[in-house]
Amino acid sequence: MPQIFHRSTNTIARVSIFGAVFFIAGLLLLATAVSRSSWVTEAGVPREQPIQFSHERHVAGNGIDCRYCHTSVEDSAFAGIPPTKTCMNCHSQIFSNSPFLEPVRESFHTDRSIEWTRVHDLPDFVYFNHSIHVHKGVGCTTCHGQVDRMPLMWQAKSLQMEWCVDCHREPERYVRPRDAVFSVEYAPPANQLELGTRLVAEYHIQKLTSCSTCHR
Amino acid sequence: MSPLNSSKPDNAGPRTWWRALEERAGDPAFQELLHNEFPSQVEAIADPVARRTFLKLMGASLALGGFTGCTLQPSEKIVPYVRQPEELIPGRPLFFATAMALGGVAIGLLVESHEGRPTKIEGNPLHPGSLGATDAFAQAAVLGLYDPDRSQTLTNLGDIRPWSAFLGELRAALAAQQPLKGAGVRILTESVSSPTLAAQIRDVLSRFPSAKWHRWDPASGEQARAGARLAFGEYVGVRYRFDRADVILALDSDFLGCGPGSVRYARDFAERRRPGQAGRMNRLYALDSMPSSTGARADHRLPVRPSEVEGLARRIAAAIGVGGVEQATGSSAGGQTTSDQTARWINAVAKDLQAHRGSSLVVAGDEQPAAVHAVAHAMNAALGNAGSTVIYTDPVEAEPADQLASLGDLVNDMNAGAVDLLVIIGGNPVYTAPADVPFGAALSKVRLRVHLGLYDDETSALCHWQIPETHFLEAWSDARAYDGTASIVQPLIAPLYNGKSAHELLAAFTDRPERSGYDIVRDYWNARAADLKIGGGDGAAAPKPGAGFSAAFESAWRRWLHDGLIPGTALSARTVAVRGPIPSTSIATMIAGAAGPRGAAGGTAPPPADGALEIVFRSDPSVLDGRFANNGWLQELPKPITKLTWDNAVLVSPKTAEMLKVGGVPSMQGGEHGQIVSDVVELRYRGRSVKGAAFVVPGHPDGCATVHLGYGRTRAGQVGSGTGFNANALRTSDAMSFGPGLQIARTGERYSLACTQYHHLMEGRGQVRAITRDEFVRNPSALKEGDQTPPKTLTLYPEHKYEGHKWGMTIDVNACIGCNACVVGCQSENNIPVVGKAQVLAGREMHWLRIDTYYRGPVDNPETYFQPVPCMQCENAPCEVVCPVGATVHSDEGLNDMVYNRCVGTRYCSNNCPYKVRRFNFLLYQDWTTPSLKLGRNPDVTVRSRGVMEKCTYCVQRINEAKIDAEKEERPLKDGDIKTACQQVCPADAIVFGDLNDPGSRVAQLQREVRNYALLAELNTRPRTTYLAVVRNVNPELGE
């Protein structure tokens, strides 16, 4: 009986079997790389807003404290987006005729809210609370990056769960003294681990990694 | 035929627990049913072709399902305020006090508001009618507010018109009435306890002296009112002090389950049933017709037909020496020929009542005729209870009236053509009027008909104008509680559909038709300021309306709004005397004649020979008189005792069912422990007839059939229309609660009832535990007989360590009245969807908390217990170890966390859960599209999608909230800082949640109690939720 398959079939079979392993492994690697890329996380991508609001100018330029606008950051889960009234506190006096601020004035006069695009958008099944993080010495810039250098806002970190859990497992690597929480100039000292360990004890920081800490 | 006939050999011993009649009868088919968890799917998988299809589908869904996770998150908007309200912190709820009136009696509430959207209702702890708890109706009011089927526009004959057009027509009609002094003007309201509304109506009547005010409210105690007038010669408010009562006799009264003050009564009653102080335990005797929550909690329950109650009540009254209660000769319903057992019962009750003079209490049920109420008043007077356990006051309702007569007068006037303008404020009289009062037909003879209502309902259809009414969460008003305490009803949200309140509609009758409800209510109370000793010292003449408000009033007003009640407005006690002999009710005599005397002891006597039965009408425990028919939460709520959802039924006793050869059988078709396929019967009563499904209720008295009102609505809305049958079609004005001469005939049709009693069965295990008080005192460990708790070491898994908190819960089965408030409270707090009847038939209802009903003893009068079953949060949780994706895991504080975003829907966890407390989203049950429903959801809890398992979380959102608040304030959590939703609403205070690591916490103390037991402890699951056994305070003279 003649051979049905050509001899080269053996080689093809070997290559495809072993090749498949590498191919699948490669696919998996690619998938993880894609899922962490800023294409998925949108980290580092400046977002279009209805008004070209510059954190750089307001924070670095004018030295306004975070809490002047994000008023509920110490009290609530939500840090708060300022009502139009807050903008108008200053802008009824300065740049009161600037065309860039026309949407603000329009909102104030028509009583219709400005619709901002959410930059830091956690999935709806995640419940993050600003107030407790601020209270426990997690600085604004730790998560939001150097806001004072962002003309348009972007997301500085991936906001993926591994990033959250990184700090929840080892908070001593990231915490800072409470009086520096709202500082944009603060840089972690060389002895961060030593300081962090002290603060973790002092602030009673728990390493909360149960699912229901954030998911409920 | 159903296998529940009591003539079959009784396999069950007298002390055996059972949940279903089939279970008790030892029906083999039922046993099989019990062990097949998913009977509907069994066949599909055994069939080779279907299996292949199944595998194909599985493969395809796995491949395609994987990619659905690849979608990028859509961009979202943040919409801040333009001008932020001062007290509002975005992301933190605010709480406002308000009140909800039902049948003219209010319960004080605290409503949680998220950025202006009311999302959750709690009881107001300061309010005497609530003490922090609520009933199921109040819990479900949030859904009522956001119901998309509410009447949304003002219409004239179906055309949308502006308010000004209505005002124009009304003013013209009123102007035409002016010379007639309003002779053609009629106002029809529900029971009114709002002082402002009553004052407005009086004002209208003073402008139009010949106009008339009619009242019709099927939800208010018509007979109780009449009974008080019969006994005292005037309308009197009656309020009970269960906290002072040692011995209670309920005459067909469900004071724990429904009616004014029931939330408060349940708390007071439960407080006196803590076996810890066995000496203080009260004792409850109940003459019960349709099995009720009160009957279930009774230490001695006697099932009787409603018509027999009067005769028995009179005999008990006579036995304790009340004069003038004997019946006319030959008319003693349940009379002289009653069995020895009944006589013994009556003597024992009478003796016990007499032994507790001044601390006993006789309560008559709202459905009992006036004479029974009068007899109860006479008994309380004779026992010296008046002023001690019964407080008489002025009526809570403003100007009570004989509502049936009032409605009858109105219909007569309408038929006579004497009514030119009829304004119907609230209610749905076209649907709720008795069959022999042709309200709908008479209505067409009225020249101008106006209906103010929440829904475009049966009444609206026959009216010219339909005005959308504001929900109580949208409008200013006021109302009185069961003890008369007035509350300001404060709106939480602006009217969603430009509705008008009753106050604003009545303002249209005055010179200032555009006055706001706020001004009207505030002006009324400002005028009353002097009476309430407010007004800064001078306190002389009442300030004139519109004269501005004093600073003292302003501060008092703010205090009232904040506290949710106006201090000093509770009605003070009065002394009233029972007048003369109490005439017997003709209807009772009639029934006795028709049915013949029979024994009442547990239905031992045969039912009437001629086949005629007694019909019993009751308000539905879920939808009441039909006003909540379009509320999905209430429709899907398994009714206490029957566990029926989405339907009413013809409820009969097992013996009567056997006689009629009707009944239902649980069916496997369509789902898990499925449905009851029941015989459809035709009810023929006084020349009228309706068809309904028969349903057998253990403990129901023989020879009568109970039908619940509120179903068979035709214009209720998407949810409520077409559910059940309309029992009002049989109801006549001379027999509003019960009457003789009912004929039941089989039609040969079958109908599926969605009854949840057969769902989530724990394979006949895990029963409730009960013991008598004497045995409890003598040998409390008898409760633990046969317990097998495996040693803690009997597990392969390492033990969990809890350094911080260790949450736990106890549920006091002894206190639970099965009222369902916790189930709706949980549904509201945790965004639990409504699934609809078809899905309930498949055993897929989503309630995280179910209330199991357990029976013990004979089917005609079993002991009945309620055991609420949420997730047990097991220490060795069977669900956790089988999840392939780690979607359910143990938390540091002992919770079995359920992680929705990880769940892939294998349902292994549910399969492995011995308590059957996990719920799976087979379909997309949650409404993701209707905008108004989105407003009502709790923003702190994930809205689950299809294919996800869910279960009780111990309200982890509340735990986290409280922990964060405590951390921020740098203080330890106190016991009681965290209340789960079910705990908070419980009228009986049966549920306690707390930290087991804190030995001083209430829950830790309760778990050390001897009554504490765990469900299925023998499985070594070591549940966190444990139960406190029932202790029944049995009268030794009567025995068990």
C-alpha cells in the first residue's frame, strides 16, 4: 500500500504542534500587553473637555488648593466637581469676557450644567472612597499624577485592579504625612519605606484586600 | 386530586415539621421533587440530541462570551450643579423626615436622598407609630414614586390639557353652583387624617353649604369605627398598649400584620415575648379565620369561620361576666352545641383573662362586624383594661363617617341627577365599590367628573378630567399617626409629572386657586401655633393667615420638619362608657341559620351539608385594596402564609378542598420546584360569579373560602393589570367582610399559581425549633436534642483568623411575624430586580431573603412559624470552594463576598449551597432602560446584569460606610452603628446584626443564649447567621 502522506508531513506536523505552543503563548503575551496598554486603560491620554480647563494654570500658576474646587474630597466618596458657581467666583471678575469661558457663563445664566468628560472612570462595580484615602495619607498626586503639569487633564495611572492592589498590599510604599496630602510639590523621601512603615502604624492603615472592600 | 387529603394515612407524627401538605402526607412524587434541584432541565440533558445542541451552544457561548469582555469602557460625563445646594455633599445621602398615610393613618419615615433622589425609606425612630421600623407598603413606596405607569399628564377625555384649562372649567362650574349654595357639588375622599386637608374641606363646605363631603376608603377600618359607635354612641379612637398586656385575645384580628399602628404593635408585642424574662412573657389567644401573622404567633389558635367569631366572643364575654352580650335565642353562631374542646378553650381563655384584670386585652379584627368590636370594648371595660391596655381617644380621622352609607348616599344622589360636579380625591371607587353599589354606572350621570389620582385607573376612565396626583414623596401635606401625633409630610423631590396634591386641588375651590401646597400646610399650622403653645410668649390670638410667621413659629416649624412629628399633638386619653346591651349582627344570625350550628374546635364538625359555604373577603396582604397593584415589589412578594405571588386565589381548608374535589398540585413543569397547578373554580354568590384558582391553606377554617381583594384590575398599569380575579365583583354592601351562601363549582380548567412555598427547599432539613415556655424553664437544652455539631477540626481548610471584626447575625424566630417588610427593605436597599410571574413559576425569584413558613401538627390547625433565611455567611462555606473563578471568597471579616465582576455564571455555588440562598440572573431582569426606575436605585450597590450570581451581603455597603466614618473620626465602631436593611425595617426587632468579636455586642450575647441554634449545623458549615428558637407560652390548662 502506498504512503498516503508525503514524508514532509511529519515536519509540518512537528512544527505546527510545537509552533502552536509558542503561537498561543505569544497571543497571551500580546493580550496582556494590549490590556495594559493605554489604548485600553487610556492612561496618559489627554481628554477633550467642553472647556479647555487647565489644571496647570490653576494649580501651578495660581496656587489654588485642590479642595477649593474638589470640596467633598475629605467628606465623601466623590471628590466633587465644582459647580459653575465656583468658576464664576473668580471669572465674574477676571477673564470675564474671555471667549474660552463662554460655556461657563452660559451655564451660569441658563442654569444648565457643564457636562465634563470623566477622566478617572472606574467601572460601575468598583466603589472607591476619596475621603478615607485622603484621611489615611494617600496624596492626590499619588494617584492623579502631577496635576500641576497637566494643561488638559489625563489619567496618570492605569486604574487597573493590579495597580489598586499594589498599594493595598504594601501601603508603606506610597503613604505620606497627612499635612502633605494636598501638596503637589511633595516628592517621596529617600527613606520612604521607613517613613511609610511609621505612618502605617500611626494612621492605623489596614491592608484591606478583601473583595468587598471595593466590590459590592 | 391532590395528595393532601387528610383522609390519607398520616405518615407524619404530631411533632414533625412540614412545609407543604404533600410533604406531610409523605407523597413519594413530592420526595422526588425535593431531591431534583433543577427538574426542568433534567430531561433536556438526558435527551441525546438536546445534549449535543447544548454542548454546541456552550462552546459557542464560551468562544463568543470571552470577547464580550473586550469592549472598551464607554466615555462617561460628570454633570455638576450650577449652584450647589448648601447642605448637600455629593456622594453622601441626606435623610429627611416625612410620613406616609394609609387608610388615614400615618407612619413616620426617614427617607434617604441621593442628590435629590429618594432611594430608600426607613422608619423614623422618633415617631410613635414607627420607632424606626416600617411595613412592606412603606418600603415599596419608592418604587411607587418612580413607577413609569403613573398618570403623567392632566387630561380631559384623554386629551392633554393645561392646568389653567381645568381651572377655567372648574371655576365656571363652581360659579354656576354659587346661587345653589353648591347643592350639586360633591367631594369624595379617602379617609382623611390630614388636619390641613380637613380644614380645607370644611372651608369649601362653608363656601358651599349645600355641598357634601363623602368618604370611601377600603383600607380603613370601617367596622372598627362602627363598633366604637355601637359601644360608646360616638366615634372613638382606640389604641392598644401591648407593652402592658399579659394576656391578649384576638377576635379574628391581625393586629400584628396590618391595620393602623400594626408596626408599633408588633414592636410592643415582641418586646413582651423575650423568653429571657420568662415571667413577663405575654400569652396570645386567637380566634382566627384566614390564617394570619397574628394567628401564627398565637399560643392558642382556634380556626373559626368569621361568622362564628361573634358567638364565641359573646360566650367568652358572658363567661367573664359582661352583661348584655347574650345573643337572641336560636341565633348563637357557634352556639350551644359546640364541642367540649371549644368549651374548654372558651373557659380557659375567660379564666386567663379574668386572672389578668387590667393587664389583659381583647382586640377585634377590622373585618369583624361592629357588634364584635362592641363586645370587645365591653370585655375590656369589664376587665378593667380601659385606660390601661386600651386607650380611648378622640378619633384620629378627621370627622369619621359611615363610609359605606356615605358612598351609598353619593350613588343615590348621582342616580337622582342631583350631582353636577364630583371631585374624587384619591382612591379608585369605580373598582373598589361593592358590586351592589353601581358607582361606575351612576358616575356617568354627573355633569362634570374630576379624578385626582396617582394612576390613570378604572375611575379615571369614567371621569372627564384626570389630574395626576403627587406621590407623598413629592408634595407637602400632613397626617396623623395611630395615636394622633401629627407629622408634616415633607416632599423629597419636586413632582416628577407636574402633579397636584389634594391641597392644591382644593385650593382651586377658593379665591386663591394657585396657592402652593407648602403655603397651605404652613399657614394651617401657623394658625394653630397658639394651640401648640408656640408664638413667643404672647400666644394670644392666632396669627392671621398671611400675616407672616413669627420667629418662634419658624424655629418650631423647622424642628417639626427635622423630627418628623409635631410634639404635643398625640390625642389624650378619654374616658368613655359602654352603653347598654349590644345587638347581635343580623348577618351572623343569617349565617348561623344557613350553615347550621357546628363545632368550632379545629374544624372537627362537617361543613354544611347543602354545599353552601361562607365567603370571606380580605384586603390583600401585598396590594391591599388594589392601590399597590402596579408595584412590582409588592406583587412579587410572597404573601404571608400562602406564599402566593402575582395572584389571588380562592383559599380553602384541606377538608373543604377535599369536599369540593379541588386543589392544586406542585408541578415540575417549567422550573425548580415550580408552580402549583390548580383547579379553576367558579364562585357563585348571590347571583354573581367570578372564576379563580383554588388554593389549599393549612389552618384555614372549614366551610368557608377566603378571597383577597385588589386583583383583577383592568387599568392598573403594565404590572398590575390582568393579575388574579376581581373579588369586588362578589362583594355586597350588606356583607362586606363575609357572607353565607357561596357555591363553588369546578370548571375543569387548570391554572398555574406562582407559589414560593415550594421553592428553595432545604430537602426537608433545617427546620425551625420551638418549645413551650414551661419546658424552656425546666429544661432549655431540650431545644438542642439531636444536635450534631461536628468538631471544628473537621475540615481540610485552614481556620480563618479574624483580627478586626467578625460579623454575625441572629434572627429571633420567636419575634418574627412574617410581615415581609425585611424582604422589600432588602430589595430596595440592594437593587434586587422584579422577575415577573413566568420567572417565579420557574423558581427564579431574586429575593435575597426569603421567609420560610413551617408547620407542625394537624393540617386543620397547625402551629405556624416563620423563619427568614438570608445568606448564612458560613465559616466553612460550601459555595466558596467550588467556584472555579474565585468569584465568591471569604473576607477578612467573615463575609462570603460575592464578586459580580468575576462571576461567569457556572452556578456551582448555588448547587452546593445547602441553604439555597443564592440567586442567579438567568435573564436580564433589571430594567436598564426606563429612566424613572434608574433614579430609584441605590447608588452604593452594583446593578447586576444577566448571568451573574448574587446573594445577601450583610449589606456590605453599610458596613463599609460605617467603618469609613468611624476611621475618619478615629473612633472604634460601636455596636449598633451598622444596621442591615432587614434589621432596620423589622417591626418586631427580630434581626440583630453586629460584631461577634465584641463579646458585649448584642449579637454576641444573643448567640450565647440557650435558644440560639444554627441551621444545618450538622453539615459543619458553621453559619454566621443563627436563629433564636420559638418559645410558646402555652396555657397548661389547654396543653399543646
